Amino acid sequence: MTLQLVRSLALHRKCPPAVHQIPWLPASSPPLPRANATCQQKHSSDSAIPATMGKFIRIRHRVPSRISAVFGLVIAGLVMSTPARAAVTAPTQAYLMSFHTCASGETDCNNPRNHIVQLAQSSDGRTWSLLSGWQSYRGSVPDVFRRGNTLYVYSTSGLMRVDMTTGATTTSSVTLSEGTYVDPSIAQLPDGRFILFYLPGIPGQDPAQCAYGESSCVRQIESAVEVAGSDGAQFTVDSGARVSETVTSGSFSDPDIFYNGSQWVVYVSRGPSVHAYTSSSIQGSYGFRGIVSNNLGGVPSALQLSDGSIATYVHSSVGSSTEIRMATSTSGIASIASFQTVLTAQSIGLGTHAESPGVALNVSGISCAACTPASSTATASTSTTVATDAPRIGGACSKAGVTATAGKTKLVCKKSGKRLVWAKR
């Protein structure tokens, strides 16, 4: 593969350091010299990283009004999976959280180039510990999801997969069939394929805000479905928008998709606030329901706990630090009065910044026989109907409320004790 350094389209007020780190190398690896670049002063609340295969990933940063700039890594060629590093210890606790911290020795933690991906687990969703043996790597804005025996970690560096039996890891670039995306969030369709929710990228400008000189603009959250055989690395864009909003001020970014037990919910970050949108169908049109966090934290993620309540996670700035906070509610769409700190970088010995939580259940989810490379030779530009192993009554599922069929039997994912299982509906 050919590695080429390229200049970001979203620039900082000042020049970034003249180094570049290959994302898949451990954070301690020596950086490479970067290409010369000129620095321009340009107002933008977010940054775009030209990443793998022409994909743009905008950065969720610590203070949403900050300006940041980065240099990205372009990987030219076909999507590839290669061994990444030594095996890690597979997580065994009920809940998973991906997040990023600032690389050791870096002083500019508002620069996504200095972010490294972390992975934590928890038995209750409140007390978190780093995954044993986890080797952090360069990347920002991660999200995590488990399917079958594989853990998928998405970030600005692309995709890392963790084998839940051996702990072995592989990495891949990630592509869409058309356009570019920023701020990815992952869920599963009833047939087991991943569905990616994202903010469409706009080359040359911040996709979360209106262009310079515009008093208002329409911003959308879109979705794309995993291509059979790509094992989470290729997606075909759905028609239409999941969320559409007229923006007159501030930013509109960082979607998170989850099921609250009765309907699908999309969170959208409006700076340090969180707005909620709902739909009865995961690929339907989502309507505005209310403000969940009012200046109490942004860059949200949520899941349903074993007791049926919804845990909402945000990150918030506290002085010169950033920490991850949590609150629980019945539906995840009502206004939350306060959040409690559940993870700080200081508590795990990783500096002062813990940011951008992405949470998931540590369950096998819905099986997808056609999702792995051995099952299909589909390409990213082809819309494919996937033949999958049908869910069965009593089998594990990952999202309460998801429906499926087993032969002529209609199933729904329901909570049974502390587990989510398929039941007859």
C-alpha cells in the first residue's frame, strides 16, 4: 500500500507540529516528518481529517468552539486487513466503552492528531477500567460494537477488529459507496448487518456548521448499510436522510444511534448540548423530541442497562481537563438535570483528557453469516440482499425492540433477567 500525507481542509490558527504519526503504530512510536504546508487562519469549530480511501472524519473535540487542525493519512489501494499488534485480553464484563485520550507528552490535546484510542469495560456502566493488554494507537472519535466473536472499534484511523477468543487484532480502512462521512455511530439491522449513522462530509468546509456568509443551512444525519463480505469495512449509502435540521447558529454533529426499549433514538451534539430525535424504524425519518443535555456536555452515546433504564454518556470540560459523565433516565429523551463523573483520564493514569465516549453491550448480537469475507464477494458499490442465519427464540440479541423472523415465527429482542434474548411476538 502507498502511504501519503495530505493537508487537512480545516486549518488551525497556528501551524501544527511538523510531525505525523501512522495511526496503527503504538502511541510511543517515533513520528514521521510531515510534508510542508502553509498555515491559514480560518474560522471553524471542527476539523476534517482526509482519511482512508478519500473518507472524511470530522473530529469531536474537547471544547466544541475550539479550532483545530490535523494532517491525515491517506491509504491508497484496496481495503485490506492486516495483523495489527500483539493479542489483547478479550473483555468479559457487560458493558464496553471506547474513548480517546491525549498521547503521552503531547500538550495540545485539542488537536486530534494527538489523540489515542482507548477501550474500557464495566460490570454496571458506572465503574470503568481499561481493558487488560489494550495497546492504544493513534486515532480519534472511536465507537465500539460487538458482533458474534468479534469486537469492532471504529475511529479516524479506520477499523480495528478484536477476536473475542484469541485477542488477536486486525485493521482495515473503511469506505462508503458514495460521498464522505464524519462522526460514525454503529448499530445492527435485524439481519445482522451493521448500519452506520453519520454526518455527511463537505470537502473544503466544516460539515457541522453553515458555510461562511450563510445565515442558515440544512444539515442532515444519514445512514449506510454494511456490504456483505466486507466484515464492517464497506457500506452502501441509504436513500434519504434520517434527521434533517435547519441550522442558524452553532454546530450540528456527532450522531449516536440506540434503541430505548420502545423506539429508535438518535442523539445529535449541539456544541455542549445534546438533542434527541426518535423514529419507530431504524431506517425511517427521525423527529425532534427535546433537549437531553442543556450545556451539561456533548458528544453523546447511550445504551440500555440491564435494569431497563437508559444510560446517557457525554464528555464535559472541567477547568483544563475533560471527563466522561453519565446519567440515567427512563427513555433517554427527557431533559437531564445533572450528570455524574464516571471516567477521568487521571483515574486511569492517562493524563487529563478522557473524551468522546462510545458505548455498547458486550453481547454477541445478531449473527450475520454473509458479513464475513468468506461468505461473499460483494463490492462497496453493489447493493446486496444478505442471506443470514435467522435469530432463534432464546438466542442472544443486542438491541431491545429489534424485530426479526425465524421461518414463519416473528421475533422481538426483549430483556430476560440481565440478558437480551429473542422472544416470540
